[in-house]
Amino acid sequence: MHFCTKCGKPLEPNARFCGNCGATMAEQDQSVVDKPLGQQAPDRVPAEFPLPGQDFSMSNTQRRIVNNWYYVTFIFLVGIFIPSWLGINGMDGGFAISFLAGFMVMVGLIVIVVYHGRAKQMDKILSGDGRIAEWHYTPDEWMRFVAADFEDEKKIKKNLFIMVAVIALIVGVLMTIVAQDGLMMLIIVGIIVIVAVPAFLVPRFRYRKLQGSEAHALISENGVIIGKMFHLWIKLGARLDRVSINPEEKPGIMEFAYSFPTRTGMQEEIARVPIPKGKTEQAIRIMEHFNSRA
């Protein structure tokens, strides 16, 4: 199928002009129109696929995380030596303070390494590397998406909590029967309460983050940015598994399902990108582009 280089709409077979914007075939560059999505020459990108850097600017949120962890890691590095500076005996808590501080230093170094790589990739995406589409939303479209995303996240976290709680209760009952000790059940209840806290808070934190974000999204070959949310499916064993469209939601949602390795196997995450009014055809082309590479 051919597409108009002026407005990006599909052209009828043997059409002499675009039925949408009226551009004649003399104005069409077939060497560009016939190329698949993502392979078009950067200086002749159709109007619906903006040039790198056009109308999209934001700070690198991953770089901010790295900088914050530099400070946190330095503080805990100093904390390792606090017991000796204050004359705290090792058996009186000095060893515990140094061990905890040392552990947090290792955690900080891991976070810095991981997010430094993410920050570099986000810099590339923001600079236009592999950019496919930029979408901007009306306030009404954005708030409907934020509300729908909040409900989906609550449902996901609720189901996960229920599954963990049921397994924990079964294990707790069995351990209580075997050990003949009611303390086991109290420990299990405590674990359930601890799991319940993030299950309740994470969707609300995500909701506030999206609510305070710019109403725009950027889709690239290696990841997507939705407001202040950043999803990356390269590096550290991550991969993009599939892209699908859910037209029943209002607004319609494009879902990028990607996975990455964890201690318990591959974990799947879904980046939900709302489809602005009038961009459904473009969303379908983007979906076909990604799925053709799978």
C-alpha cells in the first residue's frame, strides 16, 4: 500500500491525487512512500511521522535517578565509617551499622550502573534516534487515559496481591499445623501486610506521576515514553514480545508487551500508549511494523 507523503493517509491504487489532502502524484516521492515504516529517509519523513526533535522536549528522568543515587551511595559510604568515628563498639551495634551501610552501597552501585545505561538510551531516544511517532493529546484524552490506566493497574496489583496472600495463607496454615506454633501464622500475616502496602501504593503513585506529566507520548524502535513513564526493551536481556491494539477502550490503547530476566525467570511488563483521535491508522501501521520483526 502507498501512503501520501503530505498527510500520511493511504492512497487508492493508481490514484492520481490524495483523497485526503489533495496532493497530486507529482508531489509524491514513490521511493519514500513504498518503503516500510522505520526505513524511510529521515529527510523525507511523512508529516504524520515528525522529524527528530520536533515538538517533543523533556528532561531525562533516568539521569535524575542516577544523580540522586550518587548522593545516596555517597552518604552510605560515609556511614560505613561512622561507628569508628563515633567510637561505637562493634558488638554494641557498630558492626550492624557498617554492614547495613555497606549493603546499601552495593545496592546503590547496581542501581547507578543499570540506570546509567537507561539514561544513555533515553538520551538517544529524546535526540531522535529510531523515532517512529510523536503523539500529543487533548486534556480530555489524557485524563481519560490516566483514569483508565489507574483502574487497570489497581486490578493487576489486586489480583497479584490476592494470589500471593492465598499462597502465603496456605503455607502459613501448613507450617502452623506442623510446627504446632501460632507464631508462624502471625509471621505470615505480617508478610501479607507488607505485600499489601506496595499493592495499594504503586497504582496511586503511577496515577499521580501520569497526572502531573505532559500530555504526550514518543514511540521509538527501542522504547516508548508516555508522559514521565519510560519503557525500554533493549539491554540486560530485555526484548519486545508483541504489540497489540485495544480499540474498545476510550481512548484506544496500544500495548507494547516486553519482558526481561529476573531471578525467577522472565517477567513481562506492558507499556500502554493511548491512541489520539485520528491516529488509529498510524497506530495499526506501527503495530504491524513491530510485529513483523518478531
